[in-house]
Amino acid sequence: MDDIKKPLHYNKGGIEPIDYIVANNLSYCEGNVVKYITRWRFKGHGVEDLKKAKQYIDFIIEKEAVTKITDTND
């Protein structure tokens, strides 16, 4: 097994997160949410990875809030 390209936690769930991310044209932040949520049980970092996913969700929310405010000010 190649620990760089194909660590064990990449192969859980039937589809690698990168394949899902690319197939669905997700943004960087959205892709990281998918990555961390998909792997958190298997990677060995547990709640730390959930907190990382939450941080990326917060980035998305902040960006969307700014976009909405900007859109309403035009």
C-alpha cells in the first residue's frame, strides 16, 4: 500500500473524496468539508478533523453572508 497516494483511510466508503469533489465541481472549502467528514473516523484524528470540517463550513458561511450583503447593496 502506498501511504502517500493511497493510505488506508482514502479507500473507505467506496469512493475517494477527491473523485467525488472533482465529479461535483466543488470549491476548495466544500471539498475540504467532504474530505474531513468522510475520513474523520478512519484517519486517527477524530474530533480534530470534525473541527476542521466545521472551520471550512464557517468559511463558506462567511463568504455567502458577504456575498448576500454585497448583492443587496447594489
